[in-house]
Amino acid sequence: MKHKDTYQAWTCHDFNHHANLKITEELLKPPREDEILVKVAAFAPGFPDMLMVNGKYQLRPEVPFTPCMEFAGTIERLGAHATRYSIGQRVMGTVRYGSAAQFVTAKESDCFLIPERFNFFEAASFLIAYKTAYVALISRGAVSEGETVLIHGASGGVGLAALQLARHLGAKTIAIVSSEEKADLLSEYANTDILVCPEGGFKSDVNTITCGVGADVIFDPIGGNVFDESTKCIAPFGRLLIVGFAGGRIANAATNHMLIKQYSVVGVRAGEFGRIDQVRGEEVMNGLLKMVERGAFKPHIHDVCNFKDLIHAFDAIVAREVVGRIVIDALS
């Protein structure tokens, strides 16, 4: 491989609106010792990627940088100490940023062989959503068979993963979505109670469904008013899982209410979970991949866009049009 080789990548030159992203020509660099170079077949933009471009994510890379975290493709080259995989194998992986490109360099430990059941588009949209669901519901939420799990944003990539996983664990589920169209699609995925609540107002329905007890576990990637109302329909000894703040406002927990009702508010950061405890992080991936092998679930692809249409994909995410994940075909 010659150093003069180049590839195309989407580049953020300053923290601003995603419409300012540009396609640039970049030099292709060899992987470091513990890395692999992957020819990207697909990558999946998500809400956190857009926040990073806007400068509103907890991680602010030095500009210019290439956005997006998730990718799938084939191994082009191995670092000197990368011995787990072989050139030409299909892998899916994550980086902190950099996957919105025709090539990406990633740590070998952050990449995994693509299950035979998955195509590149499904593989590119699997890791973050399903790792988040697993860490939330199993590692942190300890969901048990027969418990009731309330899932906010259930039609999004992470929410839909949580819905599928909760059903797989034998939990009863209540899915909250923002439109009848999204409710219709969810009904095809799982036998679940579905509430259409574009502006909140779910407390009474949840308490009715649970005969006044409330939900044992609440999966909340939205925050703000959704968090506030969730505390009013959580069961005693329940777990309210904080997954994100897509609603924009970071809520404040009333600790006196937590004390009286004896529920827990639990923070969930799937990537950081594995970085803090590598052994438990590996257990998460092993558990997920075994479930995939059994055909337990796979991502729902809302749409596949051409490489040049990343801005359009972000527009769809902002407009809350996406059910499951939107994916970019990097070979188009």
C-alpha cells in the first residue's frame, strides 16, 4: 500500500450545523500495531454523531475530523500486533469518530466478525444500539422474566433494540412512540402494548396497563419532561435507566420521591461500561453474539442512502422520521 493513496471522507471543519459537512480527499495511512484498516462497506449515522458535529456531545474532537462511530466492511490491512482476524474477513466495529469514510482505522479489539445472518447494512447498525440495550436491561437494569419494561423512543435504533431484547428476556413491554405510523411498524416486531404519545401524557395509561403498580424498569433515552413523568409511573423498587437526553433538557431527580417509593435512577453508558470493566464488556459482546446466532433479533433498516447523502440522512434523524436505523452505503 502506497502512502500516496487517498480516499474520500466526510469532514467537519468546525462545530456547526451538519449541513456544513464536506466530502474531502484524505491520505490513506497504515494501521498502528493494535489496529486494522477496514474498507468501509456501510456506516450508520446516529443522533450522537450529529450532536458531535454540532459541538454538543460530551466528546469534542479536534477539528477537522470525520464523524460517525459505527461501520462494517472488509479488512484491508492488519497492524503488526493485530492477530485476531485475517485480511478479507467481514467485520463490524466502532470508533469514537471517523467511520463516515471509504476507509477507517480501528482498534482490533473494537471489531467483531459479522454474523452470517447479517448483511453489511445490518452489521453497521448493530453494535451501539444493541450493546446499549444489553448494558441497560441486563448489566445495569437486571430485567427479570415477567417484569414490565417501559421503553421510550421505542421506534428509534436504540429503543427498538431495547424492545426486542426485553421481549427476548421474557419481559412484558410498553412501547412509547410519537406517531401511528411508527406504532404500526412496532406491532410487526413484538407483542407489546404501544402508546402513541408525541407530547407526553403517558402516566395514566402506563398505570392502567400495570393495574396501578407502574413499570418495573423504564428505559429513557429522552430525559427532560419524559423523565419527570416516568417517575410518576414507576413501580416500587423499580429502575429508571438514563440512556440519553434526546429531548434536550437534563432532568433533576427528586431524591425524596426516590426514597419514599424506593426506586433507583441508573446511568447507562455502554461504551464506557466496557472501558471501565473490560471483562464485563466482553461478557456483553459474547452474550449479544450468542443471541444473534440463535436468531433472537437483528436491526431494522429504515433506509439506505448513497455515500454523498449523509446530510440527507442527518436531516431525517432530526425530523424524527427514522424507524430503526438509517445506513450509508459507502460503496455507492
